Amino acid sequence: MTSIHTFDPADGAVSPELPPLPIGHLAAGTAQLLQQAADLPQPHYISISMTQSVGLQFAPEQASVQAIIRWAHRFGASATSQPGECHKGPGTWLRAEFDYCGIAVTAYAHIPATPAST
């Protein structure tokens, strides 16, 4: 008689490692994510990586702050910010990281610092 063991995280066992998804499946998952978020502000750039991750880059403008917060809220994540540089100068990096169907998703934007008023 063959015994079948199912994974139960409650028994303290480690989840079996799944093989990485092919790039086509990552692209299909990304398309599904974008369709599910069709009513949210859309990113300006998308990267899909064989590291099983997707990057959603939003425009370097103040409106992207609210956009990323809305994405974070929709997918159960928190948005974080920290000061940082980019090729255009100082500003704030805003990011939200969440999992979507086993794909690590990062929504992010670099919001340039506004010039000081005189």
C-alpha cells in the first residue's frame, strides 16, 4: 500500500521547494495581475525576472505616491519610503512588496525632492 503525505505547515515540516516558473508563466501571471488591478493607476515600466519577481515602476512624480499606496492596499502590503538618490538627484524611494500567485512583486517609484521655496 502506498502512503501519500501531504504538506502541512502545522507539523513543522519545511515546504518542498518548487521549481521556478518559466518566463512565459511569469508574463501570464503579470498580465493577470494587471487585469485584476485595471482600475488602479498603471505602472510606466514593468520588468519580469527569472528570479521569480516582477517590478512595477511608477512615474517619478508626486501622484505615484498615492498610486503605490493604492496598489499596496489592494494586495495586502504596506508602502515604505526612504530618502535616496537616483540618476536625477535626491528624492524619496517609495515601495510596496507583495506576493501574487507565488510571484514576488515590487511596486516602486523615485519621487524627486521638490526645490526649497525662497
